[in-house]
Amino acid sequence: MLIVGAWWFLLGGGSGVSIDDGSHLFVDIGGVYQERTPDDLVSRLAGDDSQSLADLLFLLRGARDDTRVDGMVVRIRGLQIGWAKAQEIRSALAEFRASGKRMVAYLECEFGNSTLEYFIASAAGELFVPPAGQLLIGGLLAEYVFLGGVWEKLDVDMQVVKIGDFKTAGDMFDRKSMSAAHREMADSLLDSLYAQFISAVANARDLEEPTVRALVDRGPLRVDELKAAGLVDGVRFLDEIKHDLVGAEGAFVRADEFEARRRPAVVSGGRVAVVYGVGMITTGESADDVLSDESSVGADTLRETFEEIADDETIDAIVFRIDSPGGSALASDLIWRATQQVRSVKPLIVSMSDVAGSGGYYVAAGASEIFAAPGTLTGSIGVVLAKPNIRGLLAKIGIETATLQRGDAAGMASLTQSFDEGALARVRGSMDEVYALFVDRVASGRSMEAEQVDAVGRGRVWTGEQARDNGLVDRLGGMLDAIDAAKLAIGLDAEEKVEVVFYPRSRGVFERIADALATRVATRAPEWLGRIRGALSAFDWPDGSILTLMPQIIEIR
């Protein structure tokens, strides 16, 4: 009874707030938005009360459709998300505004690059900042790290083999500087995203694009300059906005209160499954730790999930939501096979989040239809392998090794031997086969010739907007758009309500407790070190597996 009572309270059962006609909703947007928040009791008791991206998107659409809600105030603070997620949030806010309801954004940022936060806020009909707000609309920045000069100091022989000039996942490890191909690709991504940002702001604020570019180039603007330039509508405190909208005695309806009292939608009878593929792609089971943000896409878990959905007669269509830079080539192909089997019985729509590259694109390529946000990073059709020889490093610290083998190829998996010319030739031959298979999977799924796929492949990363133009993506849009497309695929109107169910299913209470107790608690490392650690973890160092992996983690702010 205690557990049931606690569960009811955590779900909002204890809220006594009613929603009257003419209400104004208050929504806080800031921090991290994971693709899916664990929905089990263990996670809640562990203090995981975070909101997922889906939670926020469904909240905003629900507020749009609720006749009791006349307006919304959105307070936007520092965000730690990619541009695709930001575009999905902005689109949902724009939908609310387009419904004719009043929408006010309150941008509460301290000094730092606020370009992404401003991008989201600009969707509002009215945009205010507090007097002491520090708003730097500074443009976009991408930083890359190269460790090639480290290995010679440590006496490590680092060998990287890649297929495709733009397959730069290994460049972090074996180069001392950015290659010409890498720079060309990085510049192209920045140009595409920056053009999207400038265009969106210019349209929303009724400004010319050259004017917006000039304002961005000026750097930090004082709050009075922001208003004079037309980037904001005024300088106000939140309580002043509240007074104007609901009066001195009134109150906003908080997002959690609205969720607890939201009117249930009338479901048409359709049922859509949203299957998440979030994290590095691996063989075996997916990982989803209670006490960390780390997750992986396990081939076994996805195969079993798609088989379950294929056999479930109550599920009419599938949205495969992907946020992955890739990983194991073998696991990617196993998941691709599972998508083809389920697609033969039910519509399969892919929705790409911030990243769906390399293996992340591999598993998407066979879908009935592919959606990506304009700022999604995708493509990266190519393969890479990295192998370090650490014998010299071990010797530096007094560790000697002895390696015995039978068979000429046995040493290829050793961390104390480098590839000789013969081994390199055999490795490259295997990688050529994997690349050819990758190209074939994409060609068959996208109804393209292999030569066309190779022309946009060779490891090159594209934004969603670019990928739509070169045939790798069908339509621009987010998760809600993909769900609407799934409705159309099963003969429903896009505005009809369907039941949405999420997969893979949450694991049992005791299994998650056991995982939580086994989780190693780590201290927070500097951000740049975390990026290197994340990239290093992508490589299966002991056996030098062939990977379908994105270039080093791309984060554009």
C-alpha cells in the first residue's frame, strides 16, 4: 500500500489544482532532455525526475489542443541539447503560437553563448529578457581534438584504417591536425546550421538576414541594444509578465499541474509504437543505467523488440527513434535485418534526433520513410578501425611483454603488435567488404544506385537538410511529424489521436536495482576530457573491431 501510495503521489495524484478556462501555462525549458526518461519506480526513487524530449513535445501539443489554455509563458535557461532537439522544441512552440494562442518567451541566461537558447525563444510571439540578463548570440562554434602528437611521446604506435576520405572518426587518434577533407565537411555542417539559424531568426523577428548576421557578429549586446535591434520585445522581470497576463492575484498553471489535470484525448483506435535506439550500437543487450546517462543500442534487444511488435496485433505502425553515432558494424547489420522483418508486416517510420550517423544511419536506411530535423547530423556512410600498439608505453613504465602465437594472423588482435603490410592488406579487404555491404543496404532501402550512395558516402556527415537534398532522408520533421506520418500510413488522418506506446520495455524492478548497485559512481570530469573518453569508449580496443562510427563527437554551440 505504501508503494502504491508513493507511486500515485509521484504521478501527480496528490495535485489539487484545477485548470479553468482562460488559463495560462508556465513551462520551464532548460538543462538536458534525454530521448526517454526511465518510467519505473526505481528510477523515480533514485531521484530521476527529469523530463524527456517526448514528455515536453507531448505537453506542448496537449496545451495547443486544450481549449482551457489561452496562453503560455516559456522560461528558457541554459540547455545541453543538440540542434535537432532544439528544432523540435522550437517547432512545437511555433505550433502552439500558430493556433492563435498567446505565447511569451522569457529568456533567462547568464553570460555565455546563448545562440541555441535564443533560437528556441525566437519562436514566441513576445520575447523578454530580465534587466541583468547576459545574452550572447555569438553564432556557432565547433572544436575538434587531435591526439596524434601524444602517442609518439608515449611510444605508442597508433594505426587507423578507414574507408572514405571523410571517415574521420580515427583522425582524433592518428592525426596532429585537421585534414582538408575533414575541414571541408566541418565547414559545410557549420554553414548549413548557421544558415538555418539566421533564416529562422530573421523570419520570426521580421528582420533581413544580413541584418541578423551583422547583429550576431557584433558580439554581446546590452539589453537596450537587443530591444533597439528588434531581437527582443522588452526588458521585464518574470513577475511583471505574470501580472500582465493573470493579474496580481492570479497564478500560472505549472507544467506538472497541467500534466496531472490534462484531459485525456479521444483515441481513434490506432496504436503506434515508438522504439528508441539511443547510444552506441553494440552486439548483445542494450544498456540503460539508472545512475548514469550512458546507454547503448543492443542488437539482441532491438531484434527481440521488433519481433514482439510484429506479433502484437494491437500495434498498427512503428516509429523508430534514433539518436546514435553508430558503433559495431555487425550489430548494425543485425538491427537492419530486424527492421526489414518487421517492415514486411507493419509500416516503419524512422525519426532521427540529434545524431543518426554511420551505424545510426545504417539501421535507418531500410525504413518505409525517414524523417530528420534540419539540424540532425546523419550520413557518415563508411567504416573505420583503430589499433594501438602499446608495447613501447608498457616498457616505459617497466612492464615487459612476451607474445607467443600459432598462425600468422593471430597477432592481429594483439595490443603489443602493429599490423604488418600483409595484415593491413587483409584488414582493408575486410573493411572494403563491410563498406560495400553498407552501400548495398542503403541503395536498396533508398532506391538508389550504389554509385549514387558512394558519391554521398565515403564517410561524409550531412545535416538533415543536406541529407534531404541528396536523397538520404525523405522529409524534414521531428518525432511528432513521424507519428503523424505513421497515422497516415495506417489510414488515419494526421490530426486523429492514437495511443503511443514506448519500447524497449522498462526492465523489472529487481533487475534495475541490481544494475544500480553494480554501477560505478564516477566523478565529473572536464567536458573536453569527457569527449575524449566518450570517443575512446567507442573503439573495441582488444580485438580491433570494424566499426560503422561517426567522426569524433560533433558538438556545435
